Amino acid sequence: RGFRSSTSSSSSSSLSSSSSRSGRERRVGFGRMRLRPCFAGAAPLEDVATKEGYPDTRGSEQVYFYKYQGLGNDFIMVDNRHTSDPIFSSEEAVALCDRRFGIGGDGIIFLMSPPSTSDGNSGGGEEGGSDGNGVQYDYAMRMYNSDGTEPEMCGNGIRCLARFVAELEEHSVPRSYKFHTLAGLIIPEVNPNGLVSVDMGEPRIEPKEIPTTLEATGENEEYSNAVVLQELEVGGDLEAVPDAEEMFATYEERMENTIKRRTKGELKERWLVTCVSMGNPHAVTFGRPGAETLGGTLDVDNLDVDYYGPLFETHKAFPEKINAHFCRAIYDTPESLDDLTDAVKVLHWERGAGKTLACGTGACSVVVAGVLEGRLKEKCLVYVPGGPLQIEWRRTKDNHVIMTGPAQLVYKGLIPV
């Protein structure tokens, strides 16, 4: 069942593609597949599409889950409003997110009741709770990454969660929700066209807000307290330039030594990074120091993110680790170095999840960083491997960042517990 649109009597939407079919057949991706139990001794999955609405899982020995994706960033959704703590532990989340032995996903997201006034934590009360600051929340969000860690928030995840709520409660759209997250208040709005817009709040750019031990650079005069185009040494103690002895070795020997260094993570390379927090920490880079260009120096189509991502994520300059984003601004024919563009291509490495097809908070941080570095306009299309996201930093209006992108239901099923 899809949500109802207040602008159209038709209930057809991309979310309805997972609606009922006879038996246990579903069309998922290309062709048909038959759902079977994933655990030994588990009862067969029943076809819940024939039931009225979304079933209540409280007190059941099986938990309903709903798989959503936003530009390929995929999540397991669970209605957790009947209890104040996530019904799955971080260890169980790792197992469920395993793509071969579990459901598979970049994380598991729990729809929680809003926080109570007394303690500010998510509780088992009715909709419309509030915190100690008087904010009236509709729901709360908790999440585990695929490695079991708990992030403050997830941009693509909050879009999927808003779409999940709209379907679950069969709300008319457009409709906005106030979510309590570990990053604070987040307000997504579900639109009739299937896109979800999210007010991500204000970016934080001071070193202590990231947090990072990197110092503010003063590269941007208006934001002199920001970490903009700061040099970051990544890798081991060995320099990228061969020493005097290696300079006289053959080309093959030099390349072999370089490969050995990189394989062991011993090769030290210098990068230019700009740091932004969207409630969670991000390091954005358009390349290395030296031959700087307007769009950056990175060949993002051939960059080895699996190598560089972990080096950034676990760097000692980021005490809470970091989400890393490797970017190239897209220009057609810039007439001068003062030209700005509204398009950027990005590869993501997410803290706790690794290489992903999309990262909502990461895309927001990329646009903020691109503006601070003088490369990007305040409203951009961010092209990630999963597709485009529209990001706008309303810098002169209210300083908020607005993210707009799709969120879709893929399938739903049962988890034996």
C-alpha cells in the first residue's frame, strides 16, 4: 500500500512497485524472484501484501522489516516504536546487514517514538513527544551502520525513513516530519513526486565542531575560523618522492617499491581537505597540493577509494573518525578562475560503512566545502555513483542546507527472532 497524495487521486508511485502479487513472487530488479526463509527452521514467509495496512509486529516472534534505498544507499527499516531501545543489538545489526548471510544493507534504521520531556530519550509514548528544549517531535531515529557502530545521523537514511513513515501511516503528501536524531532536529518533507526534501540544519565548520585537530586556515576571509584547504598527510612515514638511492634505480624497480609502499600503507601523500560537520564529521578533498585547477586535480573515475578511504577515516587528526569525500567540480568551458559551477562529481567513503553509492550528509558537506573553497555555487547537483542529489546551502537566508533526492521501497519481509 502506498501513501495517499493530496494532489492526486492516483495511488501509483515508485513505492507501489512492491505491492501485491500472487503467492510469494515479487519483481525485484530484473525478473522475478521467489522469497524463501533465510534461517534454518524458520517458517515460510507469508505474503503480507494481502493484509490490510501494515501489520503490528509487537509481541510477535517474527519482526517485519522494510528494505529502502536512496540512490543505492540501502537500509533495513524496522518499526521500533513499541519499546525505548532498538530491538536488535549492534552485533545483530552486523549480521542482518551482511549481503550474503543476511538481508544486506549499509545500515539498519529504527523508527522510534519521540523523546519524552523528562529525559529527552526516545520512549514508548504516543506521537508528538518533546525534549527539554520544548521542540515537539513526531518521531525519533536510531541507526546502526553495517559495522555495528551508531552514527549521529544519515542523510539518505532520513529520506528513506520519512518515506517509510508516510507509507506506514498512509499519510497524505506533501507532509513534513520532525525527527529527533543524535545530531539534533531534522525535518524531511515527502513530496508527491517521490522525492524527499530534508532541512539538514546549519553546517558546522570550526575545528572543535567537526571535531578535528587540524587548525583553521583563514583561506576563506569570511569564514576565517574554518578548516579550508588544510594540508593533510595520509599514509606512512615514507615520502612519495624516491630517495637519492632509488633515483638511480630502474623505472620498474621504482614502481615496484612504490606499489609495495602503498600496499602496506607506508607511502605518505599530501592532500588538501576542507572539514564540515552536518551533525557528523566530513573531510572533503578536491585533490593534492601543487598543480591546482578550478575543478580539482582528482580523476574520480579511476581513484582507488578502497585504498584511500580507510586512511582518511582512521587518521589521527579525526578523533571520532571521519567520512571522506573525493570530488571533482564539473565545468564546461570556464572563462575565468572566478567562474563557479553548479555540478560536482563525488566518491564517498563512509565511516562505519565503507564505500557507498551515495551519502546525503556527505553531499551536503561537499557543497559547503566547495563554496568555502570558491569552486561551487550555493545550489548544486551532486553526482554520486547512485545518481544525482540536489543540494542548496541557503547561506544568506538562514544558513541551512537543503537536500532533495529520491527514496524508494525495495521489498519487505519477516525476520525470525
